[in-house]
Amino acid sequence: MIQIAVLGYGTVGSGVVEVIETNKADINKKAGEELAVKYILDLREFPGDPYEKKVVHDFDVILKDPEVTVICETMGGATYAYDYTRKALLAGKSVCTSNKELVAAHGPELLRLARENRCNYLFEASVGGGIPIIRPLNYSLTAEHIDGITGILNGTTNYILTKMDKEGADFEDVLKEAQDKGYAEKNPEADVEGYDACRKIAILSSLMMGKSVNYEDIYTEGITKITSADFKYAKQMNKSVKLLAFSQDTEDGFFAMVAPFMISREHPLYSVNDVFNAVYVHGNMLGDSMYYGRGAGKLPTASAVVSDVVDCARHQGKTIMCFWDEEQVKVADIGRAKRKFFVRVSADKREAAMAAFGSLAEINVGIADEFAFMTQTMSEKDFAEKIEKLGGCLNRIRIMA
């Protein structure tokens, strides 16, 4: 029997226990051994909960119990979770986590500790919730040279943008609705400013490169400046607006970014709506492949955590290879990246815009006092300089090729 401890009995932690108990027969068969939750670590008491007698308040109880061989870290944050994870790995106990913040900040170090102590640090649930993406990158695509990953990696922002697109609603109104439905936190900054997606693309990029991509080096921009007017123009162009996180390994360097993009109807990510996520991967032999599903939520995320527990059960005493070294990847200056841009300026800047950008394509949806256009392909640096000379713009959105 494999005894498990769950750190944090919140949304995901309680989901882990529920998944293990509900699907016990299937899970035990696939693991090759019976799995059982022995401890649940939390500061709170849970009177009346069916598992209240498993709750402990001292991590050392778990750490010193030789029967516990797998720990599910679902606490979140990078303070206590980091300390407990390090101690567990040093003691030879495998850790399965949904904690993207911790993985993005300390992933290569924790993977090294797992190797040194013949156990595992697994994090399938840290990106894309229940979507299998870490395992495909680590195993299924090992024959590939992966040179590009593009993803819709945050369900909250995708829900907001979908509602704005379909209903012509304003950002603030949809954000409140998302909060009322539990899709957005009371403080939604991590989602709407792109920070959540940034950490996730840093993890995926690190696996793609086999080295560490620092999330703090990735240019990140959120969706708070997107308006209903932007979607009117997007529809006219047969496009939609999505918050995309992407990385590309090119001859000119490694580029990574999180920002709103206009994407065409022909792109597979165009149809990824509401709270769903998708990851679009390009390999030099396979070409394009896409991984789609619920990117968050109690049970989808918990399911991914438990899938890692099953992997630990199958590999007791062995470390599952993960190609993510501590060497840092240099992220190229985003100013060198080239693309087209959609731009809105006040009508009185029409002539100046045409002079500054030369060849451009005007887009007209009948909004008074505005001039909107799409540029030719140019570098981010060149675009920023031209916009600065114009004295700014009402908005600009990058266009995915």
C-alpha cells in the first residue's frame, strides 16, 4: 500500500482526496498498488468532514512517518510550500504539485533534489489544469525538436474575452460576472494582468528548451486595455482577441511573451472559448499538435495531481527523467520580434499615421472620431518608435501570423 499525504485541504486538495476515493478501483489497478490518504495537512479543523480524523497541523508528523512515500502539495504560494517540498524531497518522499508559482520559481532545483534522493517531483497539474501537457512534452514528443509553444493558459481571461466577443460587453462588466461565478478571484490581478499565464509559459518553455526560462524575463501584458470596440474591429477582420502565451526558439534567439493577440478564424486556438485552455505545440518532424481541455477547476486539476501520484507508484525508488536543467536561457529582447499590429488612433492623426507607417490597411467599422489600421510586418522596436512619434494611440493589439 502506498500512503499519501495531502498538503492543503482547499479546492484542489479536497479534490485530490475526492478523486482518489471516487476512482479508487481504477486508480489502484493502474498504479499496481492500493493508494490511501493517510494525512491531510491544514491549519483549520473540518468538523463533520468524512476525512476530519486524517487532518494534522504539524508537517513534521508527515515528514517523520516512514509509511508516507508520496505527498500532494496543493497549498499554493512559494513560501511554506517551498520549505515543505524541499524537506520532503530530501527525505526521499516524492512530491506531486499543482503549484505553478513554486514550479516556475524553483522547478530545476526541486527536480535536482528529487534526482539526488531517488524520488520524484511531478507537476502535471501546474499548467493547464487537467490538460495533459507536461507528460507529452517529457515523453511523447521526445523524438521532436520542439521550437514553438503557443497557449491559451488562463481560463479567467479566456472567459472574459469570449463574453466580450460574443456579447459585445465591456471588460469591467464581464469581470464582475466572472467573479460572481467564481471564475475570477476577488483580486483578479494575477489573471487579468497576465502573471498566471506568464508562469505557465515559463514552465512549458523550460521543458521545451531543457534549461531554465525565468518568468521574470518574459514580457507580459494583460487584457485590461481591451475594449468592446476592439472586438468590433476584430470581427470585421474575421479575427478574435485572445490572451496568448508563447515561446519560440529561432535562429535569432529565444523569444517569449504573454499578451493579447488577434488571431484568425483559421487558427485552431480561435475556437478555444470560455474557461477552456489549449496548448499548441510545433515540432520539426510532427509539425503542429494541440492539447485542449479544462484548464482549471477542482476536479480537473485534482485529476492531474493524482495522475502524477500513479506515476510515482509505478516508479518507486526510481526518478522519472525530466529535462529541465538549472542553466538559464537568455530571453531575446522583444523589441527584435517582428509581426503585424492592429492600431486605433484618433481621427485627427490619420494623415500622420499614414505618413509614419506608409503602407497600411485601413479597417472601418463606423466608429466616429477614430482611424484604425493594420500595419505591415515590422519589429516591436520600430513600431514603438513610430507610435511614440504619433503621440500614442487609443489601443494596439498584436496580430498572430
